[in-house]
Amino acid sequence: MSEQTKILVVDDDPAIVSATRRLLDKAGYQTFPAQTGLETLEAARRHRPDLILLDVNLPDIDGFEVCRRLKADPELAGIGVIIVSSTYTDGESQAAGLDLGADGYIARPVSNRELLARVQGLLRLRAAEQTARLSAAEWQATFDAVGSGIILTDDAYHIIQCNRAAGELFGEIPENMLGKRCYEIVHSAAEPYYACPLMTVKKEKKRQSMIFERGGRWLEVTVDPILDAEGRFAGSVHVINDITERKQAEEALRESEEKYRLLAETTPDVIILHDMEGRIQYVNRAGLELTGLTAEEVIGRPIDVFIAPEFQNGIRKRGEQRARGNGGLYHYEVEVLSKSGQKLCMEVYSAPVARQGQTEQILIVARDITARKQAEERIRQSEETYRNLFHNAQVGLFRTRIADGKILESNEQLARMFGYDSREEFIAEYVTSQNYVDPGTRERMVDMLRRDGFVQNFEARFYRKDRSIFWARYTARIYPEQGWIEGVAEDVTQQKQAEDEIRRLNAELEQRVAERTRQLQEAQEQLVRQERLAVLGQLAGSVGHELRNPLAVINNAVYFLKLVLPDAGEKVREYLNILERETHNAEKIVGDLLDFARVKSVEREAIAASELVRRVLDRYPAPENIRLHLDLPPGLPPLWVDPRQIEQVLGNLIVNAYQAMPEGGRLSVISDQYSVSSEQWVRIAVKDTGVGIPPENMGKLFEPLFTTKAKGIGLGLAVSKKLVEANGGRIEVQSEPGQGAAFTVILPVAEEKSS
Amino acid sequence: MSQPTRILIVDDNPAMAQTTADILALKGYEVRVSGSSREALDLLGREKIHILLTDVIMPEMNGVDLFVRARKQQPSLITFLMTAYSADELIQRGRKEGAKAILTKPLDLNLLLMLIKAVEESYLWKLR
């Protein structure tokens, strides 16, 4: 005992207190004095003595009352109390004191030796009691602290002890379980459970266990026998555990294992477990089916048996890598041999299976990707085929955006068509909507696409990269959801040019045919005309001849009359003059007629155009109201013509011009050089400022017998044309009403003799 | 006294022959007239003619043949041809045979008189 035992000595007589204290102090105790009841209670509270020697006769409250109060106070109840009295020494009083909870009673007088002995005895007893009390509490606490339910029974199933856990298991307060039969509590039954291990324990005197279900919980009970000194069964200890959770975990594990087993066995993937030496420990159904082997044939054999020879090295190396600690998940492809000897391509995942940090197995999950590989290869080949087709196509293939014609996809041919060396560059920068040569073409094309869904052989002109222009012909389809147009295009520039050329040639041919037809018609008409004119010529010849004779007679007659009647009256002379003039006019008409009808021979000589014009103007001088404008350059080559005939022509033209300007005007005679396809010509143009020629008359001007004049039979221009043509030239006319007329004679030139 | 120039006019058109003859007679020439070549040749056989003025185109015998035959009878005969045509082979032949002038009808009478005068001056005086 670490502390000194403390004793409170209470007596109303200070001498007794003092003597007692001396005795006790001497015996080794620590003492405190008190002389009244209240003092005692107060000192007990303050000093917490182990023992109080309490006198009954106290001045304030008596010792019994003090004892009662001490025992009633929980903090003080544990203090030992010995009532010491000289007055109340009878048995009655002693009983009363003990009833009040006093621990002992000492009657005075008492010897010092007896007192000390009594005190010592009481203190020893109390210490023993204390120890026992503590031990029991400790045992109970331990008993209750055990998680398993513990029930002690006697040999007749009576519960003689149970802990808190047992109470909790069965939903009872442990105290209420005491004395009841165990099966009443454990199995809620009126008689022992049929499988109760206790009977076996009783018979065989050794441990038995049982698992049973109670109220949805799984309980495991272990029963041990308690044997008496003679080895007879005296009772039993039940240790009961709630194993519901363990049971559930086991069940879950079992279900989980079943699930995984099912998974492993039903998956089409091959699953293999092998040990670190590569010996197969597990192969699932898919694996067996793949190899065509049985589990017995495979288990324990090296993994190599599956692998195509050329891959075995790789597998070995991977195993070595793993052995060096490069663990983790591997993903690779190998070829394996199927049961039919066919090589199958497998996609493999392998992972280490570790137990307590040590890799013990390798898990392999492999999938037959032969079909996928083959499909991929087919797709790759197909893609390559199409890519080759696409890029090597000799037509342009395109995909453009509907909105603006941006090139989204193109083959090489299309890029080349648009003048790009690089297809990528073409796709990056070309926007068709900005490159249509003809505005509105794209809009028209898109309208057609939207209406019909496609366009066929649409033709449009585009700018190439270098801004040159080409014709494209394309057939396209619209994909509104995707927002693009796809199609095929070809460069038809040459085709178009050829077509244009053909068209041009056709047109030219037609024109030539028309021209030739016209020429033939003209020739025919000419023939007809000439035939007609030949007839006319003969007729005119004879008529002219016949007319000339009477005219000659009239002419003679007039001449004669004028000779014989020199003194005739004014009127007679006037009439003779009229006769003379009209005879001349008639003679002129006959002359023209005969000129026209007669085929004259052309007597050519070299002569300047200016000389011819001069001669004509000498013969037919301009009237006073007509101004002459001459432009006859001296350097022109000489003409090679019959001068008389061309004079006659020019005379006709000039006289006609005078007559076209009765009110006066200007006559221009202009000569210049003129070359057609290296042939040299000289033109002489005679222009007047007269009334001009109505369009409807232009075509008939040169026809014989066409005239707008009151006089004349309309042979002048016809004769002129004939003469010019006889000289190898031609005559043309230009006129607009009110703007005058211009007759141009185009004549051959004399070949230079010097050369 | 000088002999007047005698001119034979041959034309199948009597009016033509008559009027021409009248004009020349009026101008003081001695004029004979024939309506055909045959008649003219008869006359030429009988009488001296200085100038023959003959139409070319005539029935039976044309003026050029007449001129050629007449010249055999009277080699000094001066011949003027008259024609209603400007040019044809007959005229060309006449020109080659020595016709002194070719006159187109209707006659330019002033020109005719001028020619006669020129012929008189150039040839006739020597021949007479």
C-alpha cells in the first residue's frame, strides 16, 4: 500500500481520542481527530480515511446517525466504520449499528491490544474485500468486453452466466437471461434444439461447433465442456459469433467468382493464366476451342504451343522483360496456330497477377482479330484502289462547298486542269465562285442542282491559276445535307475549239457554198442576161441600123431645109433646130444601143488614170454651178486598159454626176492605189453631192434599160460595167439617199516593164 | 473652066440618096444617084465619076464590093463609105481596100462637105 492507512478517531472525550491516536500512530497509522458528529462528517469528507473509529455518544448527533449519513453518502459509503461504545454494548445496539452499515462493533472497555487487533483485522478484511470487489469488476468488464457472445450453462441447460454481447445477440438484458434454459434464449424454443451440439459435448466431452440462422442473422456457436474435479460434465461454455457479414462476404465472393468464371468461359476472347515459367495453368473455353485441345492437353504445357514459331522469340523476350521487373500491362499482336493449323492474328493484353507483391502468374487476354485484320486489309486495299483510281483518274473529280464553290476535295487531274502543280495548294486556295469567267453561270448551275439534284455535261469557262481561261464540262450531284457538290469534270477547251473550228468551217463552207451558189446563179443569170442581151444586141443592131437610115434621111432633110431656107421665119428656124436636136438625141440613143450590143475588142495600152480623167473633163466640162475636186496623185502606176472604152465609162459617170446635181454641188474625182492579195489595182472614184440613190435601186443600177432619167434608155451604166469588166476591172457604187453617190472603177495596172 | 466634081451617091434608100444628092447639088456638085450597086456599076461604065459615096449594106451587092468593082472601071475613083454600123468586118475590109472615109449615118453633112473639099484639093486636080 503506497499510502499510509488513514484512521479518523471520533470521541467526545478528548482524552480517549488522544490515547487512541497515540496507540494507532505508534502502530503506523495516520490519525485524525473528531469530537462531534458534524466534525466527523466534515473530516471524513476532507481526509477520506480508510477507517473511522466512531463513538456513539456525541454531543450533537449520535454515532448511529453519523454512520447512517456516511453510508448514505456514495462518496463516503466505502469508508469502514467501527462503532466504539461503552454505553451501547448490548447486542441490540450492536445489531442496530451493524444494520446501519457499520463494519464492526467494539464495546468498551477494551484493551489497547484488542483494539489494535480489531482495527488491524477489520482493515485486512476490508482490503481483501476491496481486492475481491475490484477483481470481480475487472472480470465482468473483460467478460462484457469480449465481442463474442458467451454463455455459461450448468449441466441442465440453465444459463448461469452470460455477457453483454450474448445479450445483444439475443436481444435480452443479460441479467434476465440468467436461470433460463439456453435453448429458450438461443433458439426461442421450448426444448433443446435438435442439432444442439451441447448433447454431443456432454457425451463426448469435447468442443463442438454449429452454424445456424436466427432471425436473418448467421450465428456460429462453439461449445466447450466444463468438467468437475472427477472429470464429470458440470456445465458448458458457449461462444457465439455473428458471422452474417463473413457469410455474406463469402457468398458475394462465391458469386463473384462464379460470375468471373462464367465471364471467362463465355467470352469469345481467349484467357490464359500461366506461371512465371510459361506453363499454362488455366485456359478458358474460347482458348480450348481455338486450339482444338482439351484442358488436360494444355494445362502445364508451355505457352509456346499456341504461338506461331516466328513469334515465339518475341514472347520469350517479353517474359524476360517481365522477369527483369518491367511489369504492367503489355499490348501486342501475335500469330497463333489454330487447331486446323491456320495462322490467326491475335491482339493480346497481358498483365502480371501478383500475390503479396510477388508476381506469380501472367494473365493473358487475347482476341482473334484475323477477320478484323483481313477486313482492315481489304479496306486498306480498297481505299488504296479507290485512292489510286481517284488520283490517277484522267478526269477531274471534285467536291466543292455549295455556298461558295470552295474546293473541298480534288484529285490530281482536277488540280492540273486548273493549272496547279500541287493538289494541296489547289484545295487550299481555289474557290470556284470567284473564277467563273462568265457571271451568273455558277448561280444558274446551282439553281439547276437545287431543282434537279444534278447537272449533266454542264459547260462553263474558268480561270486557271495563271488567269488563262479554259472550258470545263462537268456532271455533278448536290448533297444539301452535307453542304457540298460532287462531280466529274473534264477540260473540253480543245474540244470546244475544235467544235468552234468545225462550226466556223461549216459556216465558212456554207458561206462559200452560198457564195458559189450566188456566183453560179449570177453566172447563170449572166448567161441568161447575155443570151438575152445577145438577142437584144442583134435586135438593137438591126433596129439601130434601120433607125439610122431614116434618121439619116431626116438629118439630111433638115440640113437641106436649113440650107435652102436661110431666110425662113423665126418659127420655121426654131422647128428646124428642134428637128436637128432631136435627131441627134435619137442618134445618141441608137449609138448607145449599138455600143451595148456590140462586142468590142479591147485595145489596151498603159495610160495614167489622171490623163483619162483629164480627157473626159475636157470633153464634158463641169457646169458652172458644180465645183470640181480632183485628187489624182502623180505617183500611181499606169492603168492597163483600152483608153477609149474607159474614157467612155468615166464620161458616163461624170455626166451622170452632173445630172444628179441639177442645183449644183461638188464633183470629186479621186484616184488611189489599191491592193488585194498582192495584186495591184488603181481606183478612180467619182463622187457627187446629189440626191443619192434609193436603196431599192442600188441592185438594179447596172442592169440594162434601168433608168431614173426622163430621157435615155438606161444603157449608160450597163455599158460602163460591161466595158470595165471587159478591161478586167470592176465597178462599185456606194450611196445613201441625200448623201450623194460614189461610183468607183477599179482597174488593173500595167505590169512594170523594167522588172 | 474647071469641070465640076461629079459625085455618085449609091443607097438602096431612095430618100437617103435623094436628100444627100440635093444637098450636094445645092453646094454646087454634079451629082448622080443610084438605088443599087448594079445600077451604079452601069452608070460608072458610062460616065466619069470622081467620088463614090455609097452605102455599105445593100441588097444584091454591098457597098464594098461595089467600090472594089467600080475601082476596076475607074481606078482614080475616090470612095466614101456610109454605114449605119460603127464597125464591122465589111467596114474593115473597105478601109483596107482604100476607102477614103467611112461615114456613119446619120451623116455629119458638114464633115462630108469638108471631106469632099479636102479630096478635091488633094487628089482631083491632079487627076483631071
